[in-house]
Amino acid sequence: MLALRHEGERVSFTIRVTPRSSANAVGGERDGALLVRVTAPPVEGKANDAVVALLAKALGVPRGAVRVERGGAARTKRVSVPREAEAALRRLTK
């Protein structure tokens, strides 16, 4: 089950990123983290930019609403989104 933390008007959660994947995809859960696969390489923030764009599209929120809070240079990151995106987020893990 995806571990969500409510912080004011935002919901934060952990993601596990796989850069240089064959396709961009969001879905599934492992050890409480949302699995995110991006085709971008993990250099110069390209993978992080791809993750933000992919999550924004999947959750139906603007790119600026998705924040990488922790782990910018790691595969495991803490991300936050507006609380309104929580229902869409839960659907991604099913």
C-alpha cells in the first residue's frame, strides 16, 4: 500500500524511479513507494524533469504543482502534490 503523508494542503509520498526505461510509465507499488519509469537519463536533472512531467500528466495537475521534496539525485525520492490529486494518486497504485 502506498504510504501517503498529509502535510497541510499537500500530500507527500515516496517514488522509486527507473531512468532509461524503454517507456514512460507510472503505476504499481513496491515497499510503500510508487513506481515511476522514465526514458530520460539521470544526468543534469533530465530524469527529474521527466518524472515531474509524467506525474503531473498522470494526476491531472500542472507541472508546477508536483514538487520533488527530497532525493533529487537518488532513485528513491519524496514527492508532494496538492491534496486534490490524492484520489488520482490512489488509482495509480491499483
